[in-house]
Amino acid sequence: MTIRLGDQAPDFEQDSSLGKIKFHEWAGDSWVILFSHPADFTPVCTTELGLTAKLKPEFDKRNVKAIALSVDPADKHNTWIKDIEETQKTVVGFPIIADEDKKVSNLYDMIHPNQSATATVRSLFVIDPKKIVRLMITYPMSTGRNFDEVLRVVDALQLTDAYTVATPGNWKDGDDVIIPMTVQDPEVIKAKYPKGVTSPRPYLRITPQPNK
């Protein structure tokens, strides 16, 4: 199955380290970061899950829930979690989906046969409260994800949902933003962007972040 930005995130019911998960019901009205791991008891995955656990306060600020996935069973997940917590000095409070039958992996196209016929690559999906897929990032098995980037893109998505702006390259919370090309009326621009506009080119209009 191919998933594209703007698609409804497929619902599923699957076992996890915290019991049975009905995905849409579990997500509720939160944003969700759903991310896969090739296997339990692997070194890169151990560091990634530790980082995710440590970021819980930042996720909470943004109304984000994290949920991981591996093709190993739930009892193995729970044994692995003890290792993660001990080696990464944190508490894993989010579920890890036990995708033994690869139902979810196939739903979300997480198995790339040229990498592995059975294990998932490092897929990551950002899903909004309406269950719409808003962002996808895929890393190879050998490369750990940058979770600062995950937070940055969530900030950008939430900002651009709330205000008529776009974010420039390397933007981070607090930086100037861009006025989209769809906004052309001078009076609308004046009303929407009261902090002022800098226009180095007619198509490049910069304004301070509106909620700062």
C-alpha cells in the first residue's frame, strides 16, 4: 500500500507493549508520531527509543503522542524496554506495536525489499488530529533519526495550520516566516501580518512569526 501526504492514516488494531491498540481510538485528538524499527535488541533502535522517551515533555507541550513499531512480539518488546530504560537512563512510557504478522508494516509500506524482505526500515509518519498523514521521513536501517528535526517539523506544521504562513529552510520556532504566494491583496497582507513585511523580491515576503 502506498501512502501519500494528505491521505487518511490507515486504522488498525494490533497488540503492543501496553496491550491491544486500536490506533485511531488510541490517537484521540492528539498529533501522532508513528515510527518503525527493524528489530528489538538492536543498537540504533535502542538509542532512538531512549531519545523519544526523554522528549515526552516536549511532545506533551505539542499535544503529540509517540508510538513505535517492530515486527517482534509484545513480550520481547517488554524485555527490550528494560534494556532501553537501563542503558538510556529514561522511562519508556509509549507503546511499541507488536507487528509479528506485519499487518501494520504493510499497511504503511514500512518494508522495503531492497533493504530487507522481513524487517522494517526507519519510517516515520506525523499524523494530525484529523488522522491525516502530514509528513513522512524514511531513513535506512544504519542511520538513526534526528528527533530535533521531528520536533521542528511538528512546530512548523502546527504553526502553518494556525496562521497563513510558510516556513523557510532551516526554520525553527521563533524565526521569521514567509507569506505564501496565495496572499496578494495589500490590505489583507496589512491585516494578517501586522508585525510588518520585508520583501527582498516580490515573490519573497518575510514577516516575524505571528505567535511570538
